[in-house]
Amino acid sequence: MNALIDIILPVFLVVGFGFLVRWRGALNDSAIDGLMKFSQTVAIPCLLFLAIARLDLGAEFNFPLLLSFYTGAFMGFLVGLLGARYLFQRPWTDAVAIGFVSLFSNSVLLGLPITERAFGPDALAGNYAIIAMHAPFCYAVGITAMEIARAQGAGALQTLRQIGRSMSRNVLVLAIAAGFVVNLTGLPLPGVLVEALSLIARAGLPTALFALGGVLFLYRPEGDMKIVAYLCAVSLILHPAITWSLGSAQGLETAAFRSAVLTAASAPGINAYVFASFYGVGKRIAATTVLVGTTLSIFTAWGWLTLLGAAG
């Protein structure tokens, strides 16, 4: 339990500092919005570009592992989307952003360190395989669904064109695509450029977490706790349960099985708020669920670790 607290508490402190700074008026809403915009349009795209460009795609592709994890993720998205629409009566665009919350696990800030602490650095190959496809898969699902929701009443061809236009203009998608181009072509990057991009990329997640604290000051959780609890249940229980079932059915190797389940059991990541903020819908729910889900994951991750230890 102490190990999990040591991993998760720093995340809370960064968010808390952002909340405190906004509460005390050291930064206003415009400054917080600027920090969030910097993270989602500059720093995080640099992070995604470098991560994809450097991956050994052939060595890290594991179909049973990816099928187990991403089936659970997609089912989580559908349950979150349909629940938001039909149980909580949210508009379709809000429902897509809410579904994205239960789609995007915190695979880096929580999945990696929890797996390493529990099973050692040699157990991370499965985590990296998931991370390689995580942002491309989740953003492809989220953007496609959002553009379909925004194009209600339009014809199929017009909707497809709008999806294509949105993806071609989305800086996150462009960064991922550029990373794949560099990776697959072997295009050399000047060392000075890589170092500069790395400096920017390292600011991405801390800046987003800090800005999230300021955002939480603005988006109070009044009236949202039922849907937040629903999303936490989907993210922390349903997703890993589906991954566990599919991994067991496929006879997934032990290390890969552990990586898949623990990554699936991670709380929603900051990208859930980044996505909601990008489209301007569902921001309060996304921000609150990231905070509440991360808190609850101290206990749920401990439960999944206990089950994995018993299964191992």
C-alpha cells in the first residue's frame, strides 16, 4: 500500500498545487487555460511524436495482449457513452467526451510505475506494447465518435469528410502520424532537434496536471457525483475485469497478463480532460473523474494486485 501511495501522491500534489495557486489568485483563469492549451497543443504532441518515433513496433506487438486490453477499453467507452446518454440524459457530444473518460487509462503515470514496483522493470514489455498503441487507438475512437455526434443529420459522406478534416487538423493526431512516419521510414532526426523536443515534452504531463488543479477550482463537482461514480466503476472494475477474462481465455503469458490487467485498472488519465477541453464539452465531469478515480485507484489497484498475486 505504501508503494502505491508513493506513486500516486506526487500526482495529487501537482494537481493540488494548481488548485492552490488558482484559489489564492496567483494565476487567473486565462493563465490556467493558457497552461492547458500549451500542454495539449505543444508539449503533449511532442511527447507523443517522440514516443512513437522511438518505438520498436515489431518487437512490442503482441496481438493477444492488445486484444485483451483494447477490447476492454472499447467496451468501457461504449458503456460510458451509452450510460451518459441514456442513464444521465446528456447530449451526444457530452456523452462522447464522458465515454472517452472511461476509455483512456493512465497507462504512463500509473500503469508503468505500479507494474514496475510490483513485478520489477523486466515486467514492463507488455506495458510498452499497450502504450505504443494507446494514444492512436483512443484518439481515433474518440475523434471519430465526436465528429459523428457533431454531424447528426448529415449524410454519411459528409460525416466521413468531417471526420477526415477533423483528424487532419488535430495536432495530437498529426503528432502521432508524424511519429509513425519517422519510425517506419527510419528518417534520421538531428540530435539537437530531438533534445529540444524532449525538453518541451517533459513539460507536458506536469503542466497538464498542474493546470488540471486550476481547472478543478472552476469546475466544481456539484450534481455530477453519480456519473463520476459510474465512470470510476467502468474504468477501475469493468475494464480490468474484461481484460482479465479475455487474457485468461487466450492463455496470455503471465508477465503480459499482469501488464494488461494493471494498465486496464489504472484510473482515467489527464488526456481524458485534454480531450474534453479540446472540444469544450464534459470538462467538469472529466476533471472530477480523473481526481476521484486516481484517489480510488489506491484501493482498487491494491485489490487487483492481490488477485494477480493469488493467480500467479
